[in-house]
Amino acid sequence: MSESTVERITAVDTYDIRFPTSRELDGSDAMNPDPDYSAAYVVLRASAGGPEGHGFAFTIGRGNDVQVAAVDALRGYALGRPVAELCADPGSLYRDLIGDSQLRWLGPEKGVMHMAVGAVVNAVWDLAAKREGKPLWQLLADADPAWLVSQVDFRYLSDALTPDEALELLRRGKEGAADRAAELLRRGYPAYTTSPGWLGYSDEKLTRLAQEAVADGFTQIKLKVGADLADDVRRCRTARAAVGPDVRIAIDANQRWDVAEAIEWTKALAEFDPYWIEEPTSPDDVLGHAAIRGGVHPVKVATGEHVQNRIVFKQLLQAEAIDFLQLDSARVAGVNENLAVLLLAAKFGVPVCPHAGGVGLCELVQHLSMFDYVALSGTTEDRVIEFVDHLHQHFLDPVRIGDGHYLAPTAPGFSATMHQAAIDTYRFPDGAFWAADPAAATTKEQA
């Protein structure tokens, strides 16, 4: 094939997509009372006009334009790359992006720039899975363990996990993988729901949604807490009365507290048998999480949705600071870095219960947990994926829930592709919704 006929990435298109979720208080919590779920959305297009790669970084409204600008800054790294080579080794782009000395100064490996890297890298994996005709979880589960190890950056990790250890974990994960894949397709992956628990919901709405969740087969729900203790006591009592003694209730403070306050507040809610306390303090405070874990036992500690990179996850595990690791599909630098996080969790024997919700996060993260079950940890014991029933209709391959389980996606790709109509409607500030809605004027002025 001549150089001129090699299929290449010819366009990297970005979109500022925002949904007005704050108007119904969907997503409201103690730290984020009025989120507008948003996506800094990226599409990789190829010269041959075949499959496209779709990815995004999740934000909650104002500042999404900043995130889009960060993704725009990475355009030149993808343009012109041979598609076949890129899909055969997504790590090549990942390494170039996180290894750029000038870009690293903006992090390093954290924050807006790192999330932009994740959006582009995830789009590459979406493209690779589509070209293989497989959902991403299956692409990863079928992959050669040595190739998967080659996709992981072990810098700063080797004191906790070496490439040889990772290879052994993945080789062991292959044992029985076919049977687990069949079971996944038959039954799905356990889920829990946060839909009843947003802080802005009335007690009546909480009760109704909690009872509906139990009727739909969920065995765990989650409540947002942390704004007012008396309010939290009332809401936890309401939720426990709604679901009975056998359904797990997790609580989530969204980083609201200092260490001592987290321990005191969690103990005050202990009578309602909370299963875990999530994000009790700053996501950067490794030793704080360890102190909280010791102080609130037997309530468990979970965190991860705002953990900025694999190194902090490593430290949380080394410090025995968490009982559940909550990786996020769009916070770190994409699938490559999340492979490292999954391997670390497997090495330390800590269950992964991913953060989802948002816009599109459920669609993405299901693939990571399903790969982990089929070809790495080999179990769903003490593992659940968060589910929030918002905005799935805007995706070509939305999540499917049956009897409290995520049903395994079968369409090729990373389930990241939005309907073009959704992009056209909710593109900010000139999409059909925002252009036509007078109530959006204040939002536009603040953006």
C-alpha cells in the first residue's frame, strides 16, 4: 500500500455539550447543588470514511468550554496518524500525550489536561473496538495478556506492581474467562442506583424512587449526605423505612468533610447501617482516608471518582485507606491508565465499584468492570457498578438494566457515540435547546 493510500486520522472534532439537569436537581449533592451534566466531546474521523472514534470528558456545566479547549490542544497529536497503527497500539498515543514535556507542566498527569488526554485516548479505544467488531469489554478480555501489559505505564508504580506481576495476574485471569463471558452475557453485572438519593429531592420522591429501585431488582441504593446532619438523619431514616433492613444503603459526602468531622458524622448515621461512606474528605488526602477508615469501622470507605491518577490510587491501596476503589472512566487518562488501576486493585485484592452517572459514564465504565470480571479478577463478589437513570437516550448504544444488573453491551465500540440530534440540540451555546430557551441566558453569561 502506498503512503498516499494509508488510512489516517483526518479530523478531530470537538463539541461543548451541556444538559440542563440542574432544573430538576438531578445530580445534586452537598458540594454540587446545581450541576448541569456536560461533556467535552471529541470525534476522531478517518480518511476512508469508516468507523469514527468517540470519547469525552465529563464536567458539570461552567468550565466545560475550558475542558473542550484542552481537548482542542491535543488535536495535532492525533491528526495524520495511520489508523491501523493507532488501533493496534493505542498506548502509542497515550505515551505521547502524557509524555509531552510542555503539556506535563500543566499537570503533571492531573486536572483538565489529563482529562483531555483521557477523552482522546478513550476515543481511540472506541475506534479500535469498532474496527474489530467487538464491544470494548470483549476486545480487552480477548486480548493477549502481554499486549495488555504493553499498554500500561508502570512509571511510579513498580514499588507496588511490576510488569511481571501484571502479566501473571492477566494470565491467571484467562483461566475460565470463556465461561465467565457466557455468564456475563446471560446475567449481566451487578448494579446499584443513586437515582433515589440526590440531595435536592423531597422525602416523598426519595421514598418513591427507592421503592421503585427495590422493585426493579437493585439490592443497593445510595444517598447523598453532608450538608446538614439533621437532614441526613431524617433522609437516612426515610430511606431505610422505604427499602427495609436487607437492602444496602451507601452514603456519599462528595468530599464535604475534614477528617474528624467525617468520622463524627458517619458515626452519627451508623444506626441506619450505611454500607459505605463515599468520598468523606479530599480525594488527595490518602492518610486522611486511612484515618477515617479506622475511625468509622465497620462502615466501609470508598473513593476514586476524583482521584487524579494511578499514583494516588497506588498510595490509597498501599496505605490500606479504602475498602472499595471507585475508578472513573473519564477522570484519568483513559483506558490505558484505568488498566493500571484495575491491575493495582487486583494485586491488592480491593473490589472495584466504579463511579458512573453523569452523562455517558455508565455507558463507558460498564466495559471496564466487565473486562475485569471476565479476564482479570474473575469475580463480581462485593462489586457493583453505579447506575443513574439520566440521559442514556442520547447515546446510540445506551446502557441496559435488567433485574438490578447491567446487561452486557454487544455492539462494537466503547458505547460512547451520541446521536447527532443530541449534539445538535445540546451543543452550547448555539444548539437548538440553548438558543431557544430564555432561561439559558444567565447560564450563557456565566460561562
